[in-house]
Amino acid sequence: MKITAESIVMRAADDMHLHVRQGQMLADVLPHTMGWCGRALIMPNTKPPILTAEDAMRYKREILEAMKPSNDRITDSEPLMTIMITPATTPEMIFAAKAAGVIAGKIYPKGMTTNSDDGVIDYMALDDVFQAMSECGLVACFHGEVPWSNCCLDREDKFLPFFANIAYAFPKLRMVLEHVTTEKGVVCVGRLPENVAATITPHHLVLTIDDVIGGMLKPHHFCKPVAKRPEDRAALICTAISGNPKFFLGTDSAPHPRGAKECDTGCAGVFTAPIAVQVGIHVFSEAGRLDQLEPFYSRFGAEFYQLPLNRRQVEYERQPWTVPTAYFQSEVVPLWAGRQLNWRLT
Amino acid sequence: MKITAESIVMRAADDMHLHVRQGQMLADVLPHTMGWCGRALIMPNTKPPILTAEDAMRYKREILEAMKPSNDRITDSEPLMTIMITPATTPEMIFAAKAAGVIAGKIYPKGMTTNSDDGVIDYMALDDVFQAMSECGLVACFHGEVPWSNCCLDREDKFLPFFANIAYAFPKLRMVLEHVTTEKGVVCVGRLPENVAATITPHHLVLTIDDVIGGMLKPHHFCKPVAKRPEDRAALICTAISGNPKFFLGTDSAPHPRGAKECDTGCAGVFTAPIAVQVGIHVFSEAGRLDQLEPFYSRFGAEFYQLPLNRRQVEYERQPWTVPTAYFQSEVVPLWAGRQLNWRLT
């Protein structure tokens, strides 16, 4: 990483948690990740969901097809495929997925977020699946919220004992607590053995619950898990800049058309792909630890997933630009819409 | 109060916290309160706000004019007027308001809710005003949230020490903690002397923070103070049904056109006027204390404000009906939109 007053050159990042959807939205959003990412872990909560090796390979072909126009410029971007773990998942499906090149299985709590109707209620019923994942080296990615709590503020913290139990029961299973949002969550992951890691999103580094419901209602700041208290955000920032390799980038960038957010029943998700690195530059430099940006964005994730580091370098130059108020014909409103930023990807 | 399987006859209620707005919205919403209310305490956060005796009397005339069409049927409904207390309010303005028939002054924290830019930051700078209110018997109604906390979950609890200090400093000042939402809030009011009371809204008896951000985002459940945790709602229910005369109805019914809620910067407020009593019937009968509905809705408020009890009786008959999905041309979405209710005002 090379930082000057006018330029930041860093290794291309890995986004270890990304929603790219399907069809036109897929074609729309992909370039906004490919520019600065070497790889991205593609979430399987599509409609219908990605449940098998075959689903994942079909989805991967769809993604590669959509990448072609941009690949004239960017030749080394790669989608990392996942399957959704449901109560119907079998060890055989795990082994088949691994053999096909899938690298992780995502466990959603039932009904907790976008397209999670096939999610899990009873984690203990998944022991055979976890054993199979452990044996073949498929990473287990958890949306870490219990589905049964009647208060959204508690769901992540209540999930932590289940997460810890699985970690101790399957010491060779590599596990990720996705989009950790609470102080207790980062402490828990920090204390668990080396098989356990967590992703942190850029938007959880800059939002608290007050940015959603503290003033006017802000649907474009609404996500799952919901942004928590100021103390929780402080813990996330301290953890991200700490250089602890158990914590790395997963943007959870999740595009929704304006109409699906600004309505009487709004979808959860924040679209950050176009500015994910700029958010990091802002947060890490405010904390005086810009030197930790590259490890968090571009190294710790690859190391945990046992992938070679990206070789491509990307450059940000100091050049003011204004984040669009919306992207695409479907009008996806990004985080920091309309805000002026100092750094631009060249 | 007379309760049979087919009918509930009760004294007309007093809504001790109501937003009726101005112009067409005023004409639209008034009949939905007049049907079941003898009196309503009219909030002064209009645009521009109601700051003086003259403002209040002008607003009262506007309201009485708008009530005329309905008054052919309902002859005893009465608006109880308030003024907004700001840093510019003087003791003279208090005495003039009292002399003109205003019965309460509302203290908003600056910038905390709809049209509160003129609100207060420094409560201690209001000592002269509180003294004047105490002397002449103008009730002090507090939107009980501090303006400076950076977490909406804390703002009410952080206001309580200020509230208690004012209560002890002015033992003859009648004070109301409006729309109390937390367990700590009801405990604080319960422990303070007899000059202190609180209103509870119907929507805070049925909503928690999960109804706003726990599943999909629900802008029509978004209000200030934001609905809190399940334990807080339980405390509100227990308090409302307890028969403690310090706690009484204030609906805070606050109509916003659909477009002001379903947008990128949504307004706070829940429109409950058409179903406020039905919500109470539901909550109080679920708790097995329907006998406490009339004291909470129709007696304790009048007694605290030193007003005679309403004489009109209203009747609800058991007849299923469905709450409209929206009211008026401006499409105000009510609480429980589309829900089937059992009791209908005759």
C-alpha cells in the first residue's frame, strides 16, 4: 500500500459478503464491485435461492456472462460461490458443492432478512451438515441473529452462545459471523479459537440506530442486522482498525430499487458497492490508522478463506466527486447519496 | 360504564394530546376525534407554531369553524388550547395565555419532532416561565426527550432527571410527561409527587421497536418517541390498566399524508384517532381489566386538568368492520390499517 497526499495505491480488495441479485440488477451492480475488488463472495439468497452445486454453477455462469463487458478492462475479478444451508441440506449436497468449486455455505435464520424463508430455526439439527463442511473445508457463514427473539436489538447477542457452541463442537469448521454489529459480537469472535472470524460492513462503521430512526425515518439506512448503538459502532471501528486478522471486509452491499425502500413495507439493505473503499478511507483515516485499511480490505479475508492474495493494484486519486443520488434505471439510492467525496477510483 | 356482550357504553373520553394540523387536514381529522371525545388538548406545533394567547385564540376559532359541520350531531366537543414554550416565552405571555383560556404550555426539545425547531435546549433557563405557570395554574406538558443524546433509545430516560428536578423545584406546577414509552419513565412518574402525571398513547400500548424496524421497515409505525422494547411496552400496559390516576390517555394521533411517510426522509407520527378506543378495548380486555378503560380514557385526565367529567355517553356496538387502508384524499394511513375490528362507534 502506498499513500501520498494525492494518491492511495492498494491491493485489490476481497468483498467477503456481496449481494448481486439477478438479471438487469446483476448487470447493473457488478461493475461497481469489479473496479476495486479481486473477488467477492456471492450471497445465495436469490429468488429462488441457490441451494445446490448445480444452482451455484448456473448462477456463476450468469455472473460471468454479466461480467464480460467489464472484463475487457478488468481481467482478474472472480465470483466466489456459496450455497444456502437450509433444513433440507444434506452432507452429500455439501460434498458436491465443494467438489464443484463452491467455497462457503450461508446459514440464514428463517424469515430474518431478504429471501430467507428457507432459513434455519434449529441450529442443532444441522450437526451432520457442519460435520461435512468441516471435513471438506467449506466455510460456514452465519447471518448471526436468532429468528425467535421479539426484539431486533437482542437478536445478534442472543445468537452468540449458539455460534460459540458450534465453534467448540466443530473446531476445524471455519466459521464467519457475518456483518457483526454489536460490541458483544466482536468480543465473542475475538475470544473464540482461530477457526472463527467475522465480517464488518462499511455501513455499520458509519451508521447507528439514530441514522435510521433517531431523526426522520431513513429507509436507505435500514439494514439487517439493524445498525446498533453508538457504543457498538465504536467497538466495530476499534476492531476494524486493530489489525486483528479475524475481522475483515464484507460489504453486504444490497441493492434495492427506490420503490422497494420508500414504501409501507420497506426492504432491508444498504447499497455501498460504489463507495465501499471510500467509506473505509474515511473511517480508517479519521482513526489515524489508514495503514490498516489494506489488511482489512485486501488480506485478512483472503487468508481466512485460504486464497492467494490478489495481485492487481488499484489506485484512488484525490479528486472531489459527488456520490449520485441514485444509480441505475431502478433508482438504487446508495449510502452517502449526494455526499462529496475526496477520493476517486482511477 | 356498561359492558355487555353486544355493547360498551362509556363516558366520552378526553384526548389529552392531539395533533389536528390546519386547513384541509384539520377539517379531515376533527370528526374522527369528536365522535368519541368530549375534549382534546390541541398541540401547538403547527406551522408557524402557536406561541401566544392570540395565536391560540386564532387557532381555536379555526378549529371551532372546522367543527361546525360535525357539531350538528355532536354538541359538546371542545378543543383545549395550548401554547408552545420556547426560549423566547416570558411570564407575561404565560399570564396572558391563561387569561385567554389556554390551559397548558408544551415544551419540546429542540429539533426532536415535527415542527420543533423553536424547541428548548436549556430547561433551567425556563425557571421564570415555570414559576409563572405554577402561579397561574397553566399545566406544563413535556415532550420528554433530551435533545442532545446521540441515541434515540436513551433520550427519554435521560430526560427523567431533568423532569424530576423541575417537579421538586416547582411543587405546585402540574406537569405531564407526554407519551411515556419506557419502564423507567412510568416508574419515575409513579414515584414523583401528585403534581406529576403522564400520558400514554394507544399505539405505544401495541407497538414495540420490532414493529418499526424488526422485520420489514414500517414507516406508518414510526413515531417520536420511537416505540421501545417489549419489556417497556409491558410496563406501559401494566400501568395503563393499574387504575393509577397519574396515567391517562393522550393519543398523540398525528396524521401525515402517505407521501410524507413513504419517502427517503419520513415524518414521525401515527394516526390513531379513528380507532383509539378500539385499541384500548383490545389492550384492556386482553389484560382482563376492561373495567379500567373508562377511568384511563375518560376520568383521570379530566381530574388532573381540573375539568368536570364529560357528561356525554358514547356507545360501541359489537359489529365487525375493517379499518380503512387510508383516510382522506391525502391518504393518511392509520394504525391497524386493513385490520378487522369487532367494536364500532354507533
